[in-house]
Amino acid sequence: MQHELIVRARAWLSEDPDPDTRDELAKLIEAEDTDELAARFAGTLQFGTAGLRAELGAGPLRMNRAVVIRTAAGLAAYLNRRHQQHQQPAATGQPGPGAATPADTATTSQPGTGAAAATAAPLVVIGYDARHKSIDFARDTAAVLTGAGLRAVLLPRPLPTPVLAFAVRQLGAVAGVEVTASHNPPRDNGYKVYLGDGIAGTASQGGSQIVPPADAEIAAEIAAVGSLHEVPRPQSGWDTAGDEVLAAYLDRAATVLTPGSPRAVQVVYTPLHGVGRETLTAAFARAGFPAPIVVAEQAEPDPDFPTVAFPNPEEPGAMDLAYATASAHHTAGAASAASAGTPGTPGSPGSPGSPGSPDIVIANDPDADRCAVAVPAADASAGWRMLRGDEVGALLAAHLVRTGRAGRSGQGTAGGGTFATTIVSSSLLSRIAATSGVPYAETLTGFKWLARVDGVRYAYEEALGYCVDPAGVRDKDGITAALLIAELAAELKAQGRTLPDLLDELAVTHGLHATDQLSVRVDDLSLIAAAMQRLRDQPPTTLAALPVTSAQDLAQGSEALPPTDGLRYHLAGDAGSGVESARVIVRPSGTEPKLKCYLEAVLPVGSLEALPAIRVRATQILAAIKRDLAAAAGI
């Protein structure tokens, strides 16, 4: 075993083009560190919930230039094969899979657009974030694709992932690549692949991430790549886009808002050391919102994310600087209002809602495809409470229904449109859809599934991901979600109401859908597998004294859902405890070394006056479910 590891490592070393990882691997070989070598050479990276994602380092189970070059070569082979399949029916005048629909405006920064594009080589657009090695991985991808006879265009600088997803459709590309690890720790990077019209399945799915069977077909092409020395990597030949793509994205983003709707809302914003600031502030300016107050310490891209333990808005402490900034401006607003004799809205002068005082806090994760929202909360230690993804998801859905935008299809035309969410998200969306006459669908976790729902008008997942304009961006988009939540906050403010007020009204109408998570981060992935196996071997019969009425192993698959590693439990309601129903889903994270358990309890609400006590009861029920579930899983 030791000899085999050393031989494989030396073979890898001979092909590695990066002096950093060559030096790292050479030291491991010299030290004969078989444990570390085994961790790096025990397999290859596979496309998960969000593409490839792993720690930076040498070896086939790490993100590095060798892995990226091999992946790009496999992707190029797949795209060329699909393009050739398209050419055969195209020769008879019938469009085949992979037909491009390029934009009509041809410029040097949008190569291959216009009439000649129909017969030109397929176009692939490449984006990247500001993480360590991202620009290197993007350039390697461009070089490999160019060497394989494809046309490659790089976005001009680190930009949000939704800009790349938009560009795939805007430029008529057959595929897109985004180099990002989103909200993962600074030591990680990743690689997402999007497919264009035709190749993605249907024209309505163009610009969405890969799913089976495309992922397996690409993986087979990657495995078939020979020596990296034989992969052509020219030093030039690809193009770099100008600012036209970003300008077109911003134009499109503005269309998610209702013309003439209120814009008077003050937002504190943090990009969490990521790439969102330029795009979000430009989007707010075009829409006519006041300029957001940007958290200075986190305003610029920094791949080390120095002010947070994890650059994920959901993680404890990630929002602390944003709350401190909001509180500082609240104090300044209070002083200004008091000196001017301006009363706040209701409460003391300068309370949230008064002139100059922040109304909401918005955060994007580092690649700006997610959006976190916080609201003033007197009972919270920081004075602010971050809304759960399910709460924001329900607010946006209710807003789309009220403004009449939910009656449009995913292509922006009249006559329907579906609300969609994932199996781990709250069931509240299904009730909003049912009472509004909107079709509803559920998918597995990840926007690669949500984006493919037929006629999708709006989709969200509880992990702070929202797709409010699937015709423009067929993925989660933290920029347009921020615009829409700001519009809703401004409309409510004009009425003397708040986002929590609307949540209360939804609870009275549909029942309180209380959600929570049990999330366990591990260093040893075998602990996650052991917990899942324990739950399969000894499934719980009760949780929080509520009988488990069904236990479904999602690995078996069903007519509605492809197989996935997960378990779903439905719990019976109990009139005595005030619970209508409850649900638990357990699954390994597809992006981080975590076991994630998603909990929901639904409690009927008779009136606004009864809601505070019902919230307390819901919190108790969820805490008991977490306790019993942790014991059952042995975590």
C-alpha cells in the first residue's frame, strides 16, 4: 500500500503544473506521509450538490491546477461530442441538442455572437470569485477549452456567480464554468458547470447546473483524459468580456421590481469579504434605492476572510460586524432625529424606521449567490435577528403573489408559473401556493434541481438561496433577492409595518411553520456515515413524544425524487401539545463536512395575540426533537 501510494504520488507530481502544489507533494513523498497521501489519493473529486468543491492542495482529492486541467479537458470532450451530435440533425435544417441562441449584439467582448455563431465552434463562458487560485483555475480552463477547439470567454474580473449564470444565457453559450467555493472556509475552492440551451435538456433549462446523466458523462470523459502533458494549453486565443455582460445583468436585475414601488429603505450591507459589493451597490443605485451602508471592514474581496471564522452568513458570528455597523448608524440616526425633533416610528426617536436609521441588514455570501436578511429585534443580544431562509422564502413568495408577478411563467409570459422549493425547506411555501392558485413542486436539495422545474416562476431553498427571475438567472441569485426584499421592506415601511409583521400575518393565515437545524461539523467523514447507518438500522419511533408515522430512506428513490443519501421522518400531530404536524430530514451536506438535520413543526394559530405563546411552544418542540434525534443518531 505504501509503495503504491508513493508511485501514484510521484506520477501525479510529474504532471503537476503548479510549483506550489509540486513543492507540497514533494515534501509529503519525502516524508513518506502515507496517511496524508492516502487522504489525497484515495479517489477523485466528484460533482456534488454544487459541483466540485474541496480543500486546496496537491492530489486528485484536492482542488488544484492539475485537477482543473483534467476536469476542463473532460468537459471539453463532452461539449465537442454533444456539438457533433447537434451538427448531424442541423445539417438537415433541424436544430439538435446544444443549439446556441447567441445575443444579437456582436462586439469584440462578446465573441461569436451574431449570424456566424450558428456554425462557429461552441462558446463557453468562464467566471471566477476572489478566492486563492480562482483566477489561475479560470485561465487554465480557458486555455484547455481553447486548445480543444472551443471558444472561451473569461468574465473581466471576479464577479458574483449569478452574473456567470446570466452570461450563459445572455451570450448563447453551450456551457459556463464558475470557479468558486461560495461560502466554504478560505482553504477551499470549487468548480461549477452550467449547461446552455439544448445541452441542459430543454431551452427552458438552459443556464442551469449539471445533473444526471450529464455529470456522469462528463466524469467519464474526465476519467478518459490521458497524460496532462498531452492536453493542449495555448498561452492565448480566448477572449475577455468587457463590462457589457455586467451592464446587461444589471438591466435585467432592475426588472424584478414593480415600477413605481416605494424605495425609501435604509440597508446595511456586507459582502463578507466577497465579490458582491460592486454589483449590489450598482443594482441598488439603478433601482433608485438609497445607497446601502457598507460594512467597511468586509467591503473588499479578501480570500482569507479575516473577520469571520467561516464566510457563511448562517454561521455564528458572521453577521456581528454588520450588526455593529447597523447599531452605530442607529445611534447616529437617533441623535440626528432627536436634535431635529423628528420622532421615530413608533418608539423612541431614532428607532429603526426613523430618518437615517437602518431598517434591515443584508449580507451576501462571498460569491453573492445567497442573501441573508436581518431585522431589528429588541430581545436579541445584538439588537438584530437574522431571518431564517424559510422566512425570507415565504416573504418573497407572498410579495410575488401580492404584486401579481406569481401569475407569470418562468419565461415571463402570462399563464401560470410554479413555486418550487426543496424537500428540506419549509412546507409553508406549499400553503402559500395552494391558497394563491399557484402550482407547487418539490425537488432534492440544490438549485441544479430547482432550476429544472417546468415553468418555474420562483424557487428558494432554506440555505439562503432564492431565484426570483428564472428567465434571467436559472440559479440562486443573492443580488436580485436583495433587491426584492428591499422593495418589500420599503413597501411595508410606507405602511408603518415591518417584515416581522408580515411573517406574523402569514402565521395566522397558514399556521406557524417553525423550523430549525441540527448541524454537526466533523473532521472525520466516517462519523457522518456512521450516524446515517445507525439511523437506518435503528430508526426512531418517537421524537419529542410525537410518534414517527413514516420513515423514508431517500436513497431508495421514488417516482418524484431521484435517489439521494437522506432520511425523512413524518411525525404525527398532537392536539394536546398544539402541534398539527412535524417533519425531520437528515442528510450529509453536499458542500461541507457536516451532518445536517432539518426540522419543522407546524402549529395552528388562532390570532395574533396567541402567537407569542405558540412561538414559545414551537421552540420547545423543536428543541426536544433535536435532543431526541441527536441521541438516535449518536452525535
